[in-house]
Amino acid sequence: MNREYSDIDFVLVTTDGASDEVAALWRKAVSQTGEIVLWWDRTPRPTLINAITDDWTRIDALILKPNQMGLQTQDSLKPLFDHDGIFDSLPATSAIKGPNLAKLKYQFEEFIRILGLLHLAAGRKEYINGVLGVFHLRNLLIDLLIAETGAPHRGGALHLNGLITSEQKDLLTSLPPAVPTRDAMISAHLAYAQAYLPRARKLAQKWEIEWPDRFEAVTWHQLRKSLSIERPYDLD
């Protein structure tokens, strides 16, 4: 990875966790590196502070109590100040336990649900908002591809290249863009269904996750009845 394009991530360990006092001290420290032009103080997450300085250096700080360090590992951290020896108490590497099966099952069902909403978007001629379905289907496909590779450290949104294979990248780049017309919206939904659902079935079988057969079947029945479209892949 080119470090020129990376942000700077810190883990701060304090007795009281993400307090206002610690946040103020951290802002003072960051301000010494440049003018702060964006400051999110525990906005997206109650333990996270995001900052951007005037040269677009991105600095994130995760503020934890000592007993909240359980998910941290030595291979993901580099100690700068560790007076209490916390780093030595952490496991060396992440224990790869496989994917979150409940989350995968939800994502399988969510993909089918969004696919099924296609007939509503088409019936209401909501092509502008209808292409949002393509966006959601794409995100679910990316999550599926990462689950296939079993990458232990996902990282941020702009950290995909190191998580998926060349074949998976070719698949993603071959899929159609979201275009707010009826035909383009429908064809994009079908392209993502063809890319996602057979792979998801294989992953479900591998991890012994019950596949939502009935939900998928009635969804394709509805799309056939309302839009005269067929399932773009064989179950075999």
C-alpha cells in the first residue's frame, strides 16, 4: 500500500475512556501538526475522533479504556507510548474464526429484499431513487467477496484492493453502472443478481447457513409476473 494515501490511526488508552478532557487534549496535540479543518468528536462512534488538517492529513483516534482492548492485536498496532505494558498483554495476531454467520444470513436476505424492490421502483417510475438499489447491491457484493477471501483486517472504505483477488476485481469492474433509466436500472439489478446469488449460495453451503430458498423463489416469481424477467442464472 502507498503510505502517501493512507490516514494516520491512533489508539489512545485512558482510564476514563473517551472523555471530554481526553478529547480536548487530543485536539490540542493534533492542532500542533496543522490547522484543523474538520473535527468530528465522537460523532460517528462514541469512542472515535476524526480530524483532517489543512494539508488533508487524516488523523483518526480510537479512545478506549484498558478493559476495551480485547479486540486489538500486536500485528495491527505499533506502540508509541506504553508505560503500562498494555501492548505485551495483547495477542500476537487475530484469531481467524471465520465469518459472522448471522451477519451473512442477514446479508443474503437483504440482497434478495432489495432485488425484490425493483418491481416497485419500476412500477412507480422512480428511476432516480431506484438506482440506489444498485448501490446497495454493489456494497453487499463487495462484502460477499471479502467474506470469500477471509481478510482479517478490512480497513476503511478506500482499502479494497488488498482484500480481494484479481478475479474478484475483474468481476466488479465488469458490472454496469447505476443509470437512472428503466432499462438500465433493471439490467443492472439483474447483473448484480447474477454475480451475487450463485456465489452467495456456495458460501452458504460452505458455512452451513440455511439459504432463504422460499424468499428467493417468491421474489423471482414477483419479478417475472410484474416485469417479465427471468432469473439470470441456473440453480445448478
